[in-house]
Amino acid sequence: MRKEMFSVLLFSMLVLVLLSVPTQTLAKTFEWTVAASWEKTHPNNVPLLHFMETVNENCKTKDGNLEMKWVGGPETFKAQDLPTACSAGSLDFFHSSNLYYSGVVPQSDYTSLPYAWSFENASKMWHAGIHDLVDKAWQKKGIKVLSFESLLGFYFFLTKPFTNLSDFEGKKLRVPGALFSFTPGYIGAVSTRLASAEVYGAMQRGMIDGGLQPLSSYVQYSYWEVAPYVLDHPLTIAGAWYWLNLKKFNSLPKSLQDKLLEIAQAEEAYSVNFWEQKHEEWKKIMNNRGVKFISFSTDDRRKFLESIMKLKEKLAVKVPAEESKILFEIYDRFAK
């Protein structure tokens, strides 16, 4: 009898102990897979890896915690396949350049107008309405745009010396995709599409006269050896974003959604600071390698910027008029 009573008492105490365990220890863990357009060790992924570490350490509430796990770069998913994989649920989260996807969602070019952006105002511009516009457009594809990741200045460079805007007339220039593919034409040059790895050889053989790329690529491929003349009027854009599966985001408890959004916005400051420092590092390397940074006269600079602004016309015909009106108002407000 005593043995039975002891067993009942022991069982009761065990139940009480289990009931007293804090609920947060039983909270659910939400695991997300992450991929990017670049290999894990690429400089473009430094802010991403910092973001993932911050999420894994701090995206926790009474309702659960979020953990992000790297699953691969281009060796796992080709850049052009990332949106499809994400919307299908084969991937939960990805980091890539918005320039790659203007053909998928035209609003991807909303951060590609090369004026108004600066290290000081990037986050403010993004949250002034641009994020809402691009997020709304991508959600129709089953994908949520979480945040921007980079701020990059694209520079024109030539194999031969130049002084004036007119020196660019007729020059064959390598360009990236999206809106930037039209840029050389506005200053009298000719656009040529080439992979980054092919640009050095093409300039060396005289197939092209230069290009338009960020300093990261210029330094990575040692372009100063064949094209040491750089126009010191960068075309700056917010050139990479974070995307995630919309259903996965909506499946998170509201408290975790809010926490993730809070972390994402806070991490923007880290990203902007990272790219500002890298920009200064790249310019220092280029100066040490004998690169000539050339500035236009006041009149040529004005003509140059007026020509580049024609990109607005290209963008306006691709997207709803009411959206382009809002977008241009944001840009013009921050350009002042």
C-alpha cells in the first residue's frame, strides 16, 4: 500500500515539475534555408552572413525562434533560378542582385535609378515608400522582399585617356543588365553585353573600349592594367536585396515577424557602413595602382547627369503610371 502511495506521489510530483517548466523552453524553432548568387566567401555575402548570425542569436520571442542555415551559392542554385526555387519552397531565403530580375518583376529596377542614393540616406529612401512598392510587386510571385543589402557606385572606365563627355562618343562599353544597359547610349557610346570575366580580355584585344561596373569588379579583375582611366562621377544604386518565401514569412508567429523586420532594418546600417568602407578601400587600391580618376567640367557634368536621367523614361513605360509617379517623387525629394 505504501509502495503504491509512494508511486502516486512520485508521479504527481513529476507532473507538477513538467507543468512548471517555462513555456519558452518548449517554443518552436523555425528553420530557414539560405542561398545567394555568390559563393559564401565572396565580399558581397559579408553583410548577409552578419545578418544570419544576428537573426540566429536574436530572433527569439516567447512564441519561438528563427534559425537560418546556409545551403549554397551558385554551385547550388543559379542566380536566375533563385526566385523560382524560393517561390516553390525549395529555398526559404535568398540574397541576390535586383539587376538580375527586372525581366521577372519590372519593379526590381526601382532601386536602379542612379541618382539620389547616398550612404547617408539609403535606408531613409528605401523606407520612404520604395520598399513597399517592390514588396507588393514581388508578393504576387509568392515572394516577400525583406530589405536592401548593398549600395554600389558604378563607374565608367576607358582604355584610353579622356577629358570631355564627347570623348565617349562611339566607344564600345561593357554594361550590366537591366536599366544600365541603356546608359552608354545616352552619352553617345555603344552598349556591349559581356560576362565580367570576359571584359579584361575584350579590352586587351581592343574589342571594347571600356565599361561600366562597380569598383568591386574593377579591383577583382585588375582592370587598371588595361583601362586605367576612370570617370569620377559614380552612378550609385541600391544593388542587392534579401528575398524570402512569402508563405514561410506568414507562417511565423506575429511576434517573430516583427522581430525579423526589426533586425532587418537595424542591419541596414551595418550593410551601408560595410560598403562605404569597402568603397574607400577599393579607391585606395586603385590610386596605388596608378588609376587616373577624371572629373568632367561643370558643364559636361550637367550634360552627363541630364543624359543619365533619361533612364526614368525607360522605367516609366515598364511599370504602372501611378507607381512611377510615387517613385520619381521619392527620388526627386532625396536628390535635393
